[in-house]
Amino acid sequence: MKVRNLILALAASAAMVAPALALPVVAWVPPYFISTCKNSLQASWSYNGKSYGMKDGLTLLNLQFWSPTNSGALTRAYGSNSPSNSDIDWFVKWGHDNGIKVLLCIFNPPESGDKWNWAAAKAAFKNNRTGFIKQILSEIDQRNLDGADIDFECNESNCNSDKNDYVAFMRALRDSLDRRGKTLTYASFANQYNGPNWDWWNDLDGLVDAYATMGYDWSSYNKDYQTQVNHAPTPRKMMIGMPSYSSWQGAGVLRQLQWVTENGNVGVAIWDATLRHWDTQAETDWMSGQVWYVLSQIKKNGDNGPYKITANASHGSVSLNPSKAEYAKNEQVVATAVPDAGWFFAGWSAAAGDTARTKTLTMTSDVALEPVFAPEGELVKNGNFANAENWNLTVHSGAAAEGSVSGGRYELEIENGGADTWRVGLAQTGIVLAAGKTYTLEFRASASEPVTVNAGVGQSSGDYGTYVLEATSLTSSAKKFSYTFVASETNANARVLFDCGNVSPTTISISDVSLKLGEGTGPDPEEEPSTVARIAARATWSLSLSGAELSLSGVRGEAELYDLRGRRALTALPEGGRATFDLSALPRGNYVVRADGISRTVSRR
């Protein structure tokens, strides 16, 4: 009778108490229970004459298949026993077929005993941050995953000393994932001990879409869950950790979920997707239609408003019609970006490819609008080098160089260029580019000894992709160089760059740097093929990309394909004016095609 009364109470509570917002519900797939998890994901159970299962209750599925190495590289967990590509593809297809995001989950398993390998995690997020992020992005792109879940855990005594480096890593990863429209989550301890912990939550809150607090081993669920919520900057991003066994903290699955439903402000994180006890693999109360019905309500129920629109704009504003303090659910609002004089609308931040100045919003939640406005004139500041202001010289490990300003020139004295072009770099960040617009980069440069440097315009963070990158040969005579390109995206923090590493000792002189809008606006980004990221202006040859075959038509001379570090990957000789590259053996990402003095950048997706 007590069990029946509890079920009836839960059903009544689920019917009357709706969460305040659609909330995240996640389960993890561990690499050692692939078949069991597949069976659980496909199972369903009856409740009130209908069938419910994990497809109804999950919003996220985290594949815990990757780990960092002690050298900071990304690898598949458990080596030769790790899940196969076909396993990953199976989970991705299952998730996408059911409207569930599937994330790449990286964890740092103990090398021995129960001490998590925090040293390997630090080697990745602190010592090899840029390279590690590139590997994450490559895996996401190749396997069509929806984002990343960072499950780095530290049960050492000095975890908090690494918080700033961890946050910096998450900020850089967030920036790169935003460019792809991907999701970022992480796992945390549920208290102030170890790491990450609730002392980290404020710093990470604006960088992530959700996070799991794995605290189900505390003493009292109703007390300790509320303690976690009290520490949460945004409770709706929190997923309360629950284990896949039938009872813990003195209450069963349904009672735990009733607390979440009544709270109405947090989601659920389930370890793990087997829905079995992880030690004995015995079946548990998670294998219940009622459980997944309740989770489906947590997942899908939204509030009824009202909602607010906030706008954050520099060099312009946002006009709203109608203009009100609050809007009702499903009310439509027309938002228009209005630039200041001397500026033009470049796009909406965090909305890749959205270049329409006016958009219609259907209100189902609070909305934050951030238009990006770009200057109409010169984009480079202090391009005549009256001083070194606005310019930043970076000299990485393995290189030695110094820079100074003299007579309107930046003099870069390179003692040791290091092993890569990026080891020595001069750059200016904060450049605002508009998608589909044509730009021309101009500068004068020379070198005391003949050298080749890379000059161009690119991203300031994330995977540091480039919009144009030219191998520029310098001699002792100062020459003017001019490179034209079309911006493939709106970027409020692009950079002009001169990568001058991997050269013999020399002095490089750079002056009269300018970046301006070119003639015309380039192709309409809405009509541009999704597989071709950028098209250079004034080209005499055309380009097409079908699958992994890249074709150039109207080419007169040899065509070359480079990666974004300036390393040549492929060469093709034209036959009848046509040159063809087979990209199937190359990693997915951006590449630069050069032929007849023209460069274009393409994306291998």
C-alpha cells in the first residue's frame, strides 16, 4: 500500500508541478558496457497504457570514450579495447533519430587505485591547450557529434590552484564550439572539495550549456540536493547526479525524481546508461515506464512566460517592434539592428551565418541579442607604427626574437625562428569582419636576408583558422603586398597576423599595414555552398567541392593545397585547365588552395 500511495503521489505531483524551463537530462555511455547501453537505449516500458524509454526522457547522451594522455594528446579510452567508429556512429544515429544531442565525453581515468589522473588532465587543458582543443574539434567534426562534455575530475588536495587554467581552457573551447553551433557541458563534484567544485561554478557558468553535479553519495538527498541548488549561479543548467541503482540516500528512484519535479529548476544526470547496478549489473528501478514518463515531463515542459529581450550592442542598437518590457509566450517580435554612423551591420553574435539585419522572434524563453557592427573605413589601428600600441609580439618555446618600432616600421629581430612559422608572430586582434564582405590586406615588408613568412587574417582564438594566409617572400628591398579575400563568417575579434618563425636569423621590417573593405560585397553567404567556406575576389578560376573531390577549373599553372600552418598537403597539375584534389585522406578542417597567384580557403567537412 505504501508503494502504491507513493506512485499515486508522484503521478499527481508530475501532473501539477511543471519545471520552470525545459531542463537537461543526461546519461553516460561507459566504454566497457557498449552492448548493455545499446539494449537499454532501445528498451521501453509500459506506463498508463503507453510505452516510455530513454528516448523520451534524455536531452543529452555523453559517450565517455576519450581520455587525455600524459603528454596532453586526446586518445580513445582503453586503447585497443576502446569503442569502434561504428559503435560511435551507432550512438550518434540513435541520438539524432530521437532528437537527442550526443556529446564527446573526455575523462581522466585513474592509472592505478582510485586517484584520478589529474596530471594528464592538466597536460591537456593547461600545457597543450590549443593542440588539445584542435583534436577535440577534429573528433567532433569527423564523427558528427553535437559537442563536448569535459569530465576531468581531481581528488587531490590542491585542485583549486588549477581553476584559472581550467576556466581558460573551457573559455577557448566554448569559443570554438560556438563557431560550430555545438554544445559544451562538464561534470563537477557537488561540494567545495576536490575539483571542479562549487567554488568553480560562477567562473564556468557563462561558458557552458549545462553541468552535472555528482553528489549522490551524500547523506540526505532532499537536504544535499537543495544545498547544490543554493550554490548554483543558474540552477537550470544544473543536472543533479543520480546513480543507476534502485535506492540511495534512503530513497528510491521515484522519490528522488519527485524532488526534482517539485523543485522544478534543475535537471538530472544518470550514471550510467546501462540502467543497471554497475557492480553487479543487476536490473534496477530505472527500468520503468513511469520513471521515463516523469523524466519526459522534466525534459519537455516549459513555462508560460512572460519573457524578456535584452540587447548588448557596441556602435549601434537594436529596435524592437513591439517594444515592451515583457512578452507573452509565442508572441512574435521583430528585431532590427541599427548601426551608428560610419558602421554597418555585420551579423548576430553566436548565430553563424545569420546576416539578416531584421529577424522575427517567436518568444518561448528569454532572449539575449548581440548584434555585431563593423567599421566602414580602416580596420587596422596604428598601421603606420607611430609606436607599438595595438600590436602584440609572441615568441613561443624554441624561438628567440625581439621587436621594436623605428621610423614608422616594426623591426623584428629574429635570432632563432624555431621549428614552425607560428613560433614567432606579430598580430593585431580586435578586427571586426562581416560575413560575405570582400577585404583587402596591404602592407610593405622587407628582410635583411631572403625569407618567407606567412601573412594574413584569421581567428584570434579557438582553432585559429584563417580567412587568408599567404606565403610571402621577403628580400632586402621593401615591397608592397596586397591580398584580397572574402570573410566566411562574422567575427568581432579577428586578427591581422604575420607568422615569421621557422626562418634563419634575420631582421624583418613591416610597415603601412592596412585592412579595408574591397570592391563589392562578395557572394551572398546564404547562397554559398555549405562545403565551400570562402571564395576570393578577382579570381580567374572557379572552384567546386563535391564530397571529398575538390576541383579547380580555368587553372593555368600548378595548384597547391596547404594546411593552416602553411604546410603543403597536396599538389595538382592542370589537364585541360582543370586540376583535381582528392581530400579523402586528409583530416577534416580548413585548407588553403593556391593557383595562379590566387588563394581560396575551403572546408573539408
